[in-house]
Amino acid sequence: MLIPRQTLSDAAADALRQRILDGVYPAGTPLRQEALAAELGVSRIPLREGLRRLEAEGLVTVLPHRGAMVASLPMDEVAELFELRAMLEEDLVRRALPHFTPADDLALKRHALAFEQAVATDQTAAWGEANRQFHFALYAPAARPLTLDTLSRLHAQCDRFLRLQLILTRGTARAVKEHRAILAAARARHIDTTARLVRDHILTAGMALTEALARHRTAESA
């Protein structure tokens, strides 16, 4: 399948990222540049740039003289990722809510409903992006582009595990309930409550994910 040729490095990164998140390329899979370039219809230069972007996101490891492969995240690193997210996102909530407008309220509600719709219709491939859109709509009024860029990379690293966590822990109902509580607190401009709900929401998901990965690995080795 050839990818569009408008921004080749972006398109290559997007195509490979989606395959990693969908589990088409599991952890440890070699990413052979010559074969991928031919498959995606790009030269090796934009493909290499796309791989560097995925390396920065933590999805790809590039080893000297050995090429690129899909990265593996140990469970202790997964826990650290969610702890970093909790710290950054709690701070962003506190910075964003004083600047919230009615338009921001509507955007946050729209993204909360989009996540619920993805859950209700079992669109598992859309869960990660819908969740990200909800969170970033909450933080956008903070006007902290560097922090949001860092957070975007953390979300990209977490996203490939999100569907596994939601499926193995049957966590979709809880996620919907927690998003609704965050939405209500944000619209009421209860800064402390919203910040606490966001932090608990992320840390609880991280703990559930770590436990789910442990059970999943145990089942795989049995």
C-alpha cells in the first residue's frame, strides 16, 4: 500500500506508528529499511527521518550497525510513564482551568462523547486517539506548548498498551465514568477537584496496566 507523498517523513512515521500500536509489529520486530521503503513507496531518507521520530517517542529502538526494531517497555518503565503523565497533567489542569471558556467546555464535552462513542461501538482502534483528544482538550488553555509536546510523546508511548489494559481489565466503563467526573469538575471550575481526579485517573490506569501486563506475560509463558 503506497502512502500519500505530501510530507513523506510524517507519512512514514504515521504509517509505522499505527502498525506498532495495532500490534502488527510486536516488540522486538526488526524494521528493515529497504523493505519498508519499498512497501510504503518512499525513499530511505524520509523513512529514516520517520524512524528517528518514532525513536524519540519511545516506540522504536535504533541500534548502531543493527538497524531499527520495535521497542519493548519493561513494566517498571510503564509505571514511570504513567507517573510522569500524572505529574505533568495535574500541573496542566491547574494552569488551564483559570483560562477556560464556554468554547473550551464544549470541546471537552465533545471529546468525552467521542470516547464514549468509540467504547459503545467497540471501535478499539479509536480508543487511544479519542482518549488523547479528551485529555489535550482539557490542557490546551494552559498555553504550554513545550509541556504539551512532551506529554504528546508520553501518550504515544502509552497508547500501544491502552487497548490491552482496557480489554484485559474491562476498564472501559471505569474510564468513561472517570472522564465524566473530570468533565463535570472542569466545567464547574473546581481546580483542586479536577486536578485530583485527573491524577487518580492516570495513576489508577497505570497500576491496572502494570497488573494486566504481568498477567498477560504469565499467560503467554504458560
